Amino acid sequence: MDPQFGTAVAPSSNGVQPSPTVASSSTANANQSRPTEIQLEFADQYAELAARLVSPSLEPIQLLAGYTSCEFADFQLQFNHADGQQSHYSLHALVVSRAPLLLQLLRGLMSSQPRPPMPILPLSSPDTAVTAGALSLLLAALYSPDVLTHVDSINAPDFLATAVYFGLTRFADLAYQFCEESVRKAKTADEIAGWVAYIDRDGVTPQHQQASGSNGDSRASTPLQGMMNGGLPMPGSPASPAAARGGNLNGVAGGGGGPPPASYEGRLLAVLLDRILRLPSETGAFVSSSPTTTTAGPAAQAQLVEVLKPLPFDIFKRVIEDSRFEVPSDMDRFNFAKKVVAARKQHHLSTATSSPPGTPRSNTSGGGLAEFEEAVVMQFGSAGSSAVTVLRKPRKPTLWKVSNAM
């Protein structure tokens, strides 16, 4: 028997070693099926072990108990949040290495020499949505999937941002479903403004850095910046983020050669745009009233103005100019847009006067009264066609005349 290959070898003749006898196909198939038979033999034991590890009961032998009581932990995670808060966790590398980011960093941490008794892994994120509560929930979910039942519409935005930071696509997909459902139900100005603030928040993890651990500046890749550069398709188009929902968000969608799918924030922005575009038809803001019927037109229009008033200029422009924003005529659209522009001017003025000195103004949110002014233009084309366009231009600086008179 050849000790290296395990094949039968005949005795040598006249010092010449004969060729080894290769096992028949039936014997080879039998050897190949042996691991499968072993797996089936111990399948019940594997199932029992898995059931005990993920059991919600907090007995000492369960993994979740090891997380809550810090038993047998082999490293510490020290996380610095964007708000200055610091979180400390005693964790088990074998369990939390399911997160791609932690797997990558723990390999280097555990191989360092000399290795301390309790290595410390420092992490930080500039993302304001990666909160201490969301981080605790995510780490607990790595120990027991039953913890995922605590994800709801309230904590889903923070949980989504935290899952994206650690590269946990399955957790992020779960949280995104709650977020998308909430966006599709948003109606009030506060609800929509809250989602705009979430989508365009500081420190969003770029799509290509989800599992790289890089904390570089990500403002250039936010969804609203992409919209300003013409990079965000409208919802419903073939290239819209909604069309890429089935792709792998950590790699190339569908294995094709096209661009990777949009980030979760980009997909939420597409859903939010679609939601705003549907508000006129849902609220009846532009339905004409008759002597026999009363409608909520004026009140609904006032509510619609409140929704559009604080929006970033790029979203406001996209909504007003979109044909799916149902307005009876271009003249009605023009008059309504002028009303919103006047309200936005007052809003920016009040915001500027109430903000502390030195407060920066984001260009994506309209730039503020001091930098830009907005205007509505009615464009007329051939055959009587017309279109409403919203423009923004830098405000002319105030010139002062200096007098030499004493």
C-alpha cells in the first residue's frame, strides 16, 4: 500500500517498480460517500448542539449567557461613537467573527505577538446612526438570532446603519424592510424631514467600505450628493435603486458586469421621492371643489407646502418638475411652486437667525438664504407646450458705498 496515495502497489520485479493499481470507480465512490454518511450519522447531534447554542434560555451553557455575563471572553471591543460616547464589550472572537469587519480585524489582533491576556480591539465610526443601543442589539444578535425579534420600525434605522458598518448584509436587509415600510407610510412634514436627515446624515458608511473598516470622509458618496451630480435615477426607472433590491449589496449585483447596486440610503431616497410624488393625489391637494362638494384642497395644499418647505433644494426641484407630481396644469404648478419658494425663503431666514453664529450650512439643504436664492420659471415651447423649472443661483453680494465725507 502506497502510504502517500493509499493505492495498492505490487511487489517490485528485477528492481523495476510497477505502476500503481488505481482503485475502481465503485471503490472511489464508496470512499467519497463516507463523509456524507458521517455527516448524516451525527446530524442529530449537530442539530441538538445548534439548538442549545441559540436557545433563548439564559443558562450558563448558552452562548447568549456568555455575552450577557462576559463568561470565557477572549477579547474586548472598545467602540467610540460619533456623539463622543464610548462602549465596552467583552466578546468571544469565534462568535462575533461572523461579522466580516470583525473577522478581518480579529485575524490581525489574535496573531499579534506578544499577545496580551485580553486583547483590546478599538473601533470608531463617524456615522451618527451607529448608536450604543444599536451596537448592543447587533452584537447580541450574533450570539442568538432570537434577538432579531427586537428589531422594529423605531430602532431599524440605527440598526441598519450599524449592520452596514460591520458588513452584515442579512441583518441590514431585515432592518431595511422596516425602514422602507415606514418611509412608504410617511405623510407629515416631520416624518419626511426626519427621513431626509437620516439619508443625508454625517458619516454614512460608503458602499465600497462596508467591510473594510475605513473611516474616511464619506460625504462625497451620500445619496443627495449623487442626486446633485445626476447620478440617482428616478424611482420606477430600470436603473433605479428599487430595481436592484434583489442584488448582493456587498458585491456585484447578479454577477454581471454592471455597476454595484445603490446603497441602502440611496434606495431609501428613491422610495422617499416616490412617496412625496404621491402626496398630491392621496391628499386631494389640487382637486377642484364645486358648489355641491367640499374638498380638503386648500388645507392639503398648506400641508404640502410644509412638507416641501424644509427639503433640500435638489429634492424640491426634482419633485416640482416631475410629471407624476399631479397638478392640474402648468400654471397651477407654477403658482404652487412660487408659493413653496416663498415659504422656503422664510424658513431659511428663520433658520439662519435662530442658528448659533458660525453654524455651517449644507449646500445639499439649499445653502441657506445668505448663499442662494431660488426662482420659478415657466418655459414655453413649440405647439403651445410649457414646463415649470425651479432654479437656484448664488445671491449677489451686498455692496456698500464708502463716503469720504467727514
